[in-house]
Amino acid sequence: MAISQGDRLPDTQLIRIGDDGPETVSLSDIGRGKTIAVFAVPGAYTPTCSSAHVPSFIRTRDGFAAKGVDTIVCVSVNDPFVMKAWGEATGATEAGLHMLADADGTFTKAIGMDFTAPPAGLIGRSKRYAMLVDDGVVRTLHVEEATGVCEMTAGESLLSEL
């Protein structure tokens, strides 16, 4: 069953590249006592994710901060090396977004947002979604019906909920 408004995020580990290489991080730790925006993409370097979704959160970063959002997190079922390179290539890292890998899809499956699209080579990936989370509890959740669309999950759409 998919996560919904009012649910608590599961305490699963994601991965990022730190100063000493790959390190695990928990969304529970990142969001403890804070309001965070979390968005997920089907894949790093894919067209809609690179040209629309990530840029929308870079554009709206200051607006989120002004409305009390402490952190913006991007999650993808990719490895942490890809997420690091993609964050640098898109400007997301420079903008302060946390680019986190759900390498084996554990988090994505735990919240019921996994999908597979063999014709596109997307196996065990994440649906495109965006959510506002207060101290680990989902306050707002937007999920796109089509993977190649970024409208209701764009930064501007989520920001309008604040």
C-alpha cells in the first residue's frame, strides 16, 4: 500500500557520497524536528527529471526556506555515485539539495512508490512524487500518474501548499 497523508515515513537507510566515500543516512535523522520537502524521480539523467523536476526545486529553494522548510531532498533508485554526479551536473548540490540514493529500492518499496517499465529500461524504479514532511509525518503528498510528466510534483506545485 502506498504511503499517504498522515503516515510516518519508514526509518530506512539511503546513501550519499560523503568526504570518505559512501555513507548511509536516514530521512528520519534529516527530518527530525524539521519540515522537509522530499521529491523522487524515476531516474537520474532522464529527460523530465533533469530538465524539469530537479530545476523546479532549485528555482523554488528560497521560497521553501522562506516558508519554513529546512531541507529539500531528492531520492532516486540509483547508486550514490550517479546521484553525486547528477547533483553536480544539474546544480542541485550547489543549491543545497540533498541528492540521496535508494540503491536497492528499499525505501521506495516501503512507501509503495515503486514501478517497473521494461520498455524504457526502468526496472524497480520510483514513481515521480513530491511531499512535505513534518517531523517524519507526511503532511502533503503529490504523485504523478505518468512518469514523463512533472506538473503536480514540481517545486512550484508543492510550494503552493505552504
